[in-house]
Amino acid sequence: MSATVSNLYAQHDRAALLESRQATRENPWVKAGILVAALGFFAVFLLLPLAVVFVEALAKGWGTYLEALTEPDARSAIWLTLSAAAISVPLNLVFGVAAAWAITRFEFRGKQLLITLIDLPFSVSPVVAGLVYVLVFSNHGWFGPWLSEHDIKIIFAIPGIVLATVFVTVPFIARELIPLMQAQGREEEEAAVVLGARGWQVFWHVTLPNIRWALLYGVILSNARAMGEFGAVSVVSGHIRGETNTLPLHVEILYNEYNFAAAFAVARCWPCWRS
Amino acid sequence: MSIQVQNIHKAFGHFVALDDLSLDFPSGELVALLGPSGCGKTTLLRVIAGLEQADSGKVLLDGEDASDTHVRERQVGFVFQHYALFRHMTVFDNVAFGLRMKPRQERPSEAEIKRKVHELLQLVQLDWLADRFPAQLSGGQRQRIALARALAVEPRVLLLDEPFGALDAKVRKELRRWLRRLHDELHITSIFVTHDQEEALEVADRVVLMNHGMVEQIGTPDEVYRHPATSFVYGFLGSANRFEGRRTAGGIDVGGTRLAAQADHAGEDSEVVAFVRPHELEIRLEQQDAGIPARITRVLSVGALTRVELEGSGSQDGQHYDVELPYETWHAQTFTAGQQVRLQPRALRVFTHNETAGRA
């Protein structure tokens, strides 16, 4: 008996050990109840809507589906969404790592302010964030006259969309990294420095390998939000078809035009890139 | 290589970690920095390594001012309390790290690195673990790998922060002996931080006792144990019975009982604190006039030593005393628990009160 027990421990199979004995086994009804509740919730609120999107997208056949994706406005929207993500995700990557590094490795004045600022996009409604950019950069805004004098368009143009996207995606990477880096501490990095490593060597050989999974997760979250953002982008884009429409905006337009098959077709293709 | 620190001062906010501290570490010695937690010993070690910047004062390595030298260039080996092994690298890669980080011109060839790493792993007797990851090692093994990693860059100084702090008692004793042997082989100037007096006395050539950011005493283990300079040192190095009283001619007066003591401190009738080690305190029969009145509360006979716990009575009510004596001696006497006795110190160390006031 004790041999079996230690064997189970050796395999780190605590769950199996707990299951193997009557005294520590949970009531089967409780187990079944928890499983049904969890799976049922996911099925109804996550799987079902996804399934509907797939079914509706193909409701009028493959032809309509492909057409909806290849018509010029859709392609322009796809392209714009990809570009906005391609600019904002790397920006956030650099900024997020730098901010997390600064917050967890150094003591400085204004640290608390920086932490608050990183969280700001979470606490401000995206629509309000978009409006702020409109107030600052539009023709009647603070920099409006100067910008139009130099023929720079930000609002109702691509730069505005990128700015809004960057704003709403700022917290993801830094928020993912800060708790991890705090928990890991700085001892390994100090050890590397004592052993003669230079700043970038420490980062590349010690810091980065330790945070890589959290970083990847942060990038995925940030990318998903960049591609899916509606509110802030909607305010600054101006909805010019074929020019400043991103995918979410395009889906909304199609939906409002009662073009359900196309709307779902476009909606269908976009979660594929999101992750 | 010798290390000197001169007038080092370091504060964290209002907390003074190192208070104008100066020390000399001669070449080739194994020195212990010993003190209670928060006494500044780890801070001092980090200042020497360059991981912490002192507010003022100098660190001299081999007679040269290294205060502005970057950690990388100081050529120190540092072993962290929790080892700080790189968790994503194998044991081999951990030990090779310092060699691989060298600038291209100084970096040895991969074959040379391999040879050197295996040599170091043999030195710490863990060559067979080269392919493991740190998470797969025991605490003692991690400690030895951390040491091998620190030695790989051929440091001029070895600094160890609580090297045995996180290990269980048995492994700790083994590693102590092993570190001592290693030092005798390599003769590299080494400083280790510890709060465990037994460890410091057993391993080190020299012990530096620290308290509140200041040095209380420096000496060989025997010196500091037999001739403690301050009451703090006496109390910190092993258990002690404490008496408070006033100085009289040729002794001290503790609540009306006169105890003989060497008159090495001047100033009659001043307040003093006296200490006696448990094995230097004798239990006598109540009828004899001399000695502190006390009552035996508990007797513990384990192994060769018998420990007797007593409680003061009369003027010393509420005081706690410990006495240690060989089992045979105890057995030959006829004392029992609950009995009223007198305590007579064989050797009494007296410290004037103001010496203790600021420090203890």
C-alpha cells in the first residue's frame, strides 16, 4: 500500500492519489454538477454564438461567403485592421516590457503614477478615449489649426485609428508582466551581472527567457483587442468606406444594411487571425 | 586579495543599515559576518560586491579604490541566499554562463568552456547532474552549483550571503565542513554572512560581530567566544544568564547578594549587567549563605548533559536561569525539582550599563 502511495506521489499525480481513496474522494454528484455547470456555461455563451456565426456565414452558400470577403471594401477593412494591429502590437511590446522592467526593477519618483497610467485605458470607456483624440487632433481641436496648416490628417484617417488602437491596448502586456517579474525578483539578473553580463546580455539570456510565456500571452491579448476594438476606433475613424473602416466597423455597417450573410462571413474570418 | 571598507555609511530612508563602518579583510581568509537580522551584514556584503551603492565611504579591493568600479569589473563571486540559479538553463549552462558572457576576445573556446565546467562540477562533486535543471536539484545541490557558477569566472573574492540559511540541519552541517575544506584548497578570500553563531564559529577563520550597522567585535572564533568585548557579543554567542546589579568593591551586588567578579571596570556603585554561561553556574544548597536564591523548576536529562531550569526567588523573583552540568555530576547530587537552592557563578563577565543601553 505505502509503495503505491509513494509511487503516485513520485508521478506528481496528487489528483489520482486523492481519487484512489474513499476518504478523500468527492461525492460523484458534486463532481458531475460542477462539470455540467462549467461546460454548460461555455457551451451556451461561447460555443453557441460561434456556431451561429459559422452557420449564418454559410447560409447563402460559399459563393456569397467568398464574395463578401473579396469585395474591395472588405479587403480594405481587412488590410486596415491588420496594419493597425501590426503597428500597435510591436509598440506595446516595447513599451510594455520597458514599463514592466522599470516598475519591477527600479525605485523612482512617480512609479505609482506610471502604474496608474498603465491602467488608465481599462478604466476609461473606449468611446471617451476616442473623443479625447477628436478633441485634441480634429480641425477644431487644440492642434487642429497647426495640423491642417501642415496638411497632416490624424482624425478620420489611419493615424487616428492607430492612436486609438494603441491607447486601448496599452495595459495588456505590462499588466501581464508586472506580477510575474515582481514574483521572480531580481536575484537572477543580479547574479548575471556579477558574472560579467552586460545589460542587453542580461535581458536576452536571463530576463526574456523567464518572462517569455507571459509575454506571448500579453501579445495575444493585445493583438486580439487591437483587431477587435470598436468604440474608440469608431469615434476617430469617420466610417469612410474603403478608407477608414476597420473590420469591426465593416461588420456593423453590413449588419445595419441587413446584409447578414456578408456580415457573418466577415465576422467569421476575423477570429481566425485574432488568435 | 585583500578587501578594505572605509567609513561606509548606508541608509534606507530613515533606517541606518551601515553606520560609518570600517573593516579589513586580510587576503586568503574565510571571514564570517555574524549578527542578528537587520544588523546590516547583508547590506555590507552587497556593498562590497557593488550590488548596492554606499551613501559615503570607500571599498578597496587589493588596495585600489573600487567604489566606482562596476559590479562586472570587480571580479567578485557572489552566492545568493536563494542561489538565484537561472531556472531555464541546465546545470552545465548555469556554470558556463560567466565564461560565455565574456567579450569575444577573452572568451574561451566552447571546448575549453566544456572542460572547465566539468572540472568545476567535479570540484563540487556534482558532475553527474550537468544535464539537469535547477528545479530538479535538492537544496544542497543547488547551493554547490551556485558556488561552482561563482567560481567559474575565477573571482578574486568570494562573497556568500547566508550560504546555508535555506537548508535543513543535517545538510547544513555537511556543507559547512565541505565549504571549509574547499576554502583550504582554493585559499580565495571569502566572506560569508550568517545569523547562526554556531556556523560562524565552526567555519570561519575570523568572525566579525555586527549589530545595528556597527562592528561590535572582530576576532578568531575562540577569541570572540572566550573574551566577548561587549554584552551584545556575550549574549549573541551562545546562551547566557543575565544578572542586573550594582558594582561594589571586588564584585557586584545583585539584589542584596554579593557575587565575586574581576574588577576590570572602574566606577564603584554604578549600574552593571553581568553574564554567566549555563555551564559556569553552580547549584548549591540553600543553607549556604552565598549565591542567588532560586527554585528548580524543570530538569532535562538528554545525553551527556543535564539542563536545569530555575526561577529566581526573593529579590530575583521572575528571573529565569539555565544551568548545564555533566549528567554524572547531576546524578551524584541530591537536588530535585521544586527545591530551593542558591546559584553561584564560577566566572562572571561584567559590563557597565551604558555600554549595553544603546546596543542590546
